Amino acid sequence: MASTTINDYYSVGTDHTEIVLKIMIENTQLSKSTVRLNKQLLGEYNDSFSVTLGKAKDIVGSILYINTTEADIDPDSDLISFGIEISGGMAPYKNYKSQTVSAGGFILYSAEIALIP
């Protein structure tokens, strides 16, 4: 199984704005994601999803952890993709990764994003 790691930061600010995480899985592939804020589990999700992380003032200083395992189930494509969008902060955040795997292959995407003021 291949793996890709993303280490980054996102400026959420310090106000009452809701911060929203969106994960995009394309090419009709199958995925399972776990989202944590520090050590607190926010949820486990299948395929593409969107989740509110909380208000900027409440989550600033936290670390957002995302672990996604994605499987190639599309017989017409061996392309695996993973997109992260975070909105509500100082500016939109976008990070997109894709790669080709062997037919029926898996990949693990791990992201660690510091939420700064």
C-alpha cells in the first residue's frame, strides 16, 4: 500500500466564524476517512464528505488530523485522488493529490494541519 502525507497549516482567525472541512474523493473510488481535532474523534466518513470543525475562536491552536484509506474499485481507472478544502478562515485552503495505483490497489492519505490564528 502506498501512502502520502500532508503537513500544513491553515489560518482560521479568532472570531465566531464556522470552519468547514470538505474531502473530495473522485473517479468513483471507495474510501474511509477518520477526522480528529487534537485527540478528539470528530467522525468517520465514507467517500466524499463535509463536516463543520467548530468556531474559529474555539479551535484555534488545534491540530486537524485526517486519515483516509482509498481503494481502486473502478475497473476503468486506476487513478486515486484526494482533495482537501477548508473554508471559513482567513482564506480558502485547497490541497489536491492524485496518483495511479495498480488495479485493485490501496493508498493511505494522512494530513496534519495546524489551525493557527
